[in-house]
Amino acid sequence: MFKFDKLVFGDAGWGDEFLIATFMTLLVSILSMGLGLFLAIITVWAKIIQNRITRFIANFYTTVIRGVPELLVIYLIFFGGNAVVMSIAKVFGYNKYIELNALTIATIAIAVISATYSSEVLRASYLAISKGQIEAARALGMNKFSIFFKVISPQVVRHALPGIGNVWQITLKDTSLISVTGLVEIMRQSRISSNVEHSPLTFLITAAILYLCLTTISGRIFKTLEVNYSKGFST
Amino acid sequence: MIEFLNSIQNSLIYKNFFLVLSGLDNTILLLLISLPLGFVLALLFALGRVSKITLLSRTIASYIFVIRGTPLLVQIYLIYFGLGSVKFIRESFLWYALKEPFWCGVIALTINTVAYGAEIFRGGIQSIEKSQVESGLSLGFGKFLLLRKIILPIAIRKVLPSYGNELILMVKATSLVSLTTYMEMTGIARKIMAKTFAPVEAFIAAGILYLFLNFLMVQFVKYLEWKYNPHLRLNN
């Protein structure tokens, strides 16, 4: 039933494969979280500037992606992404077959999903900044860039950290869905190993424990960051 | 005009839409069993979590910790592939349920939503003001009456928005059950994709249906909020 002795490192076991898979999961999570935050900032910007068209596009994007299962989004980008990239390349006169590698597709797919959650968090924390501060900064003669970098972003970071921590946990767990695209992360590795060793329970429990470690450790890191960023504020 | 209608009827999205629609009942069946079951169990677990019995509270806390720390996909696979590989489960009565991907999906979804729901309800129960409980006690309410008349109504009312979020997450989570060969909407969309090599058309048809399902869910939660928050209505 259990074959935990198969988890040794080296050729006899799957230990090193699982280690690499764990790093792959972390890599996809970090890359897509970063890209997701970037997309989220654009989305928030599109929502808060007083422009109907950008606001409609941003609202449409967040509503649709959050209303559709993550698996569907991943399938759509995995199976449809190549065609989109190729048709864009055709516009520029490049007619050969292009295939995006699994890591790129995984990162884009998870980022598109995580950006919708991040954007809600960022928008809420942007709205939490009182108008008076921005007006005060303007009264001091600060230009738009220094208002953004010196007044808005430090406070947004502090307000948003708990929420971003939650989004990170969701993103980390969503990477397990990427296994359907064939990228070898923890979930895919556990399926491969259990197919070879005919012991799904062993390797699925291993995967569960690895995910549990990842979420717990990153949760701790976010707690520390929160404490660091809210120094001087009694919460 | 007729030509236009014909072209719509012959389009892939239109055809796929009805194919995927035939999987809607399977998706709803999953939800119809796991959501009510999850609601009741989540309430019980939340009560156990805030109870003064340390062992019970600790056990439930660790259960919530494990379920919330692992992806749903791992839980579904553990139940479908993992438990199915154990010999004595295959020989016991449990096998009648566990050999069906449908029941595996129901069990996994329920286990998952109970953990999240219990945490949400715990927040609701703990946010009740002491004075309300005390006034109930001073009126001579017993423990059960207190729970039924004061704690649960207030707690559930408070957590309705966040529990509504969890309900929507559950609607989306049903798509993962398709990975255990259960043919609900995502499974059918994937099958269409494999047959026609037209991924975008197949998945957009499924996406529209999921959006519609979630829209209904949002309206349902809004109605519940309206119904159970009479004091917050603007005009009676």
C-alpha cells in the first residue's frame, strides 16, 4: 500500500524528482504571481481612471475570469494560446509553426487568474488611502510619479499585504491545475511516480505534504512581512 | 436574416453549446449534494471549533489546516486514485461509492467546502457580541435555544457574503471533478475539443454556462442577504 522507501534520492527513488518538481511549482507560482501583480496594477489603473471604455474592459475581464473555472482558463490558454500567438506572428509576416513551452503557458494562465484576485485586493487598498493625502502631496508640488511612488504605493503595499498573502496561497494551490498541461510540477510528478510504482497513495500524500509545507512556510513569511510593514501602526 | 440565423445554427459554438448543456445536470447534481451537506457539516465543525473541548477543537483546527493548505486537485486524486488503490477499501462496502467518480467528486468537494465553510462560520460565531449572548442567558435560554435563536441566525447572517464567495468557488471547483473521468461540463468541453480540434469554441461554450451558473448563485446569495437582513433594507 505505502512505498515511502521509494522516496529516497538518487536513481533508486523519486526524492530528487520531487525536489525539482517542488522548485518548478515555486517557480511557476512566483513568476505568475509577479506577472499577475503587474496585470493587476494595469487592471486597477483601468478601473480607477475616469474612462468608461477601460473600466468596462477591466470589469469584463475580472468578472469573466472569476466566474469561469480555473481549469477552463488553463485549457483555453493551453490549447488556444498557440493559435493566438501564431496569428499575431502572421501579422508580422512570420509563417512558421510556433509552440510556446509549457512553463510560459503555465505562467500566463495562472497569472491571468491570479491577476483578477490581486486587482480586487489592490483596488480596495488604493481606495483605503484618504484623498487628503494625495491632495496634500499635490499641494506640496509633487508630480504624478512621485505621488505614486512616495505616497500611494508604500501605503498600498501595507494595506494590501494580508490580501496579497491570501492571493499567493490561492495561486500556489492553483499551480496544481497546471499538471494537465504536462509541466512537471508536484502534482504531475506524483501522477508519474504513482503510475510507475503502482502506489498512488504514497505519492499523492507526498504531494499533499509538499503543498502543505509550501503554504505554511510562505504563510509565515507573509506574516513576518506584515509585521515589518506595519511598524509604527497599531493594528 | 434567415441566412444569418442558419449561419449561427451551423456555427461550432452554437452546436457545442447544446452539447455542453447536456453536462449541466451532472454539474448541478454534484452541487446539489455537496453544498447542502457541506453547509450542515461546516456549521457543526465551526461549533466544534469554538467549543471548549480542547481535543475536539484541536482536531478540527488541524483538519481545516490540512484541507486549506492543499489543493483541491490533490484531495480529489487522493480519494479517487489513492483510496481506490487500497485493497481493504476495495473489498469493503465503501467501494460501492468510491468506484464511482461521481461519489468521489461529491466526497472531495464536501470535505473541501466543509473546511473553508467552518472557518467562515467560526469567524461569524466569534464576532457575535458578548452582550447578545448574555442577554439570552439572562432570559433563561438554554444552550440549544441560545444557539438556535441567537448565535446561529446572527452568525449566518453576518457571514453570508463570504459564504456566498465560497459557494461560487464551489461551482468553479466542480470542473476539477472532470479529471476523474466524470462527464460534467468541463469534461464534455474537453471531449469536444479532442474531437473537433477547436478548443476556443468548446471552452467558450462551457465558460458561458459556468458564468450563467455563477450569476444565478450570486442572485441567490443576494436574495438571501436581502431576506435575512431586514433591518438593513433601505425601504420596507
